[in-house]
Amino acid sequence: MKKLFFTPGPSQLYPTVEKHIKKALEENIASISHRGEKFHGIYKNTQDALRKLLKIPKNYRIFFLSSGTEAMERIIQNTVVESSLHFVNGEFSRRLWQTAVSLGKIAAKIETAPGGGFNFEETEVASNIETICFTHNETSTGVAIPLEYICEIKKKNRDKLVVLDTVSSAPFADVNYKYIDLCFFSVQKGFGLPAGLGVLVVSPAALKTSEILTRKNYQVGTYHSFEEVARYDQKYETPETPNVLAIYLLGKVTEDLLKVGIGKVRREIKKKADLLYDFCKNHSGFQPFVKDKSYRSDTVVVIETGTDPLKIIDKLKKKGLVVGSGYKDFKNKHLRIANFPAHSVSDIKRLIREIKKI
Ligand SMILES: *Cc1c(COP(=O)(O)O)cnc(C)c1O
């Protein structure tokens, strides 16, 4: 049976992916050289499409890495000598903080309870901090930080680099790159693609910082140091043999999203999120985990259930609907429902109908 995946990554494939994979095989995409002209065209096409869809400024670089988690390590290595600051409200923001700790940095954190927001107005960033890290959409708990709050932090700290993890909010997140230096995502969530590719957007200031660190002989990584990736990027290549098929597919799906129009893609996600939260409003056994409405995620809806969520998940699976369980400690408490461009309004309506029957 063909199932519908509402899991927050990997998730439902974007409807056109099957067609693009077939075409890719016909065109020998998986066998061509990653140093040849055909690949250069694919690489450039994917970058151009992403730049257009996500409104990435011309002077920002777009790097292809292997995953979101890799992007975390590369960012810390290439932009932090001593101190970073992390806003932690769940497991993915903690992972970025932990990455900095593991790399021997002094990683400060401002932590709130899972599902909570931050008190940005009272936040002072110490002068020794070099890089400030935010997870836009905390996939583990369904909290999304309103992006304007993050822009305000940058306005008050122009000399510092701001990092934004948009792994589970891209391409929904309307990122204003004027205030963001490093933004990353991987493709198995909102882009509805098979896993195995990470994308990192790098500002001129961040690239410059990396160059300074390299010259001072700090350990910024080897084949994926920013300098090395940037050097190959100028030739429309990556240092290693990359996931050519994934780069190709990302370009194709991004073109498809451009055809729909990013405004429409984002409006539909909002509409589907409203359907899910409205359902909760009318059913006391299903409550949004995030209490502050302004912090509720539109792309990963996390619901606290009265009855055992694993039983609900099991029943839905029998109907061909695969919903995510709670993350780690919340496994027996939450449902996590991905709301990505691959999910249509009628898919979400069908899911709600089936949950009501339980
Ligand atoms: C999934 C996820 C990651 C990890 O991405 P990978 O591609 O699995 O390494 C990081 N941050 C957030 C917010 C995520 O949802």
C-alpha cells in the first residue's frame, strides 16, 4: 500500500520526485563525472533555482554538504575561535550547542523548557561572543521562533555572526538574509526529497571570518573548510564526489516550487497548520504542546494527546497514514505532524478525519 508520510523527516516525497528520478536515470545522472560540463550545469541550475526561491542575495555563497548536522560542525569550526552563544529549547538546538562544546569552544546557552519561547527583550549578548546560534524551528517540540526577533538580535549585535538552522522550516521560512550570516537546511524535510544532502548559505562576513581563522592556522576542517568548498564552488564543483542525484533532484523540485510560487506554497502551509490547530481547539484530547501561539510552528505541529499516542499512531498506520511520535522523552506523550509542501490540503483534511474516528 502507498503510504502517506507526515513524519518530520524523512517525510512524504514531493509529488514530482518519482518523475524526476526516472528522468535522471534516463539521463545517466548517477554515472556522469562530477568534474564535467553536464554536472557543472546541474550544480549551477540548482544554485540559481534556490537563490530565486529563497531570495538569497547574490553575494552570499551556497554550499552543498552532506547533512544538516554536518552544517552545524562546519559553522562552528569556521566561525568560532573561542565563544558561541546558543538559544536552546529542544534537542536540535542542543545538538548545535553540543557540537560547539565537542569542538572545544566556550559554548554559552540560554535555555528554556521544551516547548517554550525566549525572553528576547531582556537578552544581552556578551561582547566576547563571536557567533549566535538559533534553531528557527525546533523539530523535537514544535516551537518556531518568530524570525523578526532574531533580526532584532542581529541589529543590536552587528559585529557578530548569526546562525539560523532552518532544517525543518525551509522553504516555508521567509529568511531576511540581511540579518542572517549562516543559514542551513537538509533536503529530506520541507523539500520532500530523499535524505543525503545539506545546503549551507554563507554571508560574505562569515566567509571572511573563516578566511581569517584559516590564515591563523585554526582547525577549520579539511575538505569541507569554507575556503576549500568556496574554491571548488567557483568551478561549480565540490571537493569530494557529491551526491549528484540529490543535487539534481533538489534543483528540479525547487523549480517546481517556483512554478507554484513561493507565496502560494507558504500560504498553503499556513492554511494547513490552521486546520490542525483548529482541530485541537475543538478536541480536548488533543492539545498543542506549545502554549504561546506566537511560538507555534507551522511546519511541525506537535500535539499532546490524552490517550497513548503510540496507539493512535498504530491505528493511523493501518489507514496508510504515518505520523511521527514524540521526540525522545516525549515518545509516549506527543504526536508530531509534518506540514510540508508535499502535503496537500486534502491530505491534512484526510488525516484530521481519521484522527477524529479514533
Ligand atoms: C532534522 C534536523 C536536523 C538534522 O538534520 P540532518 O540532515 O538529519 O543532519 C537539524 N536541525 C533540525 C531543526 C532538524 O529538524
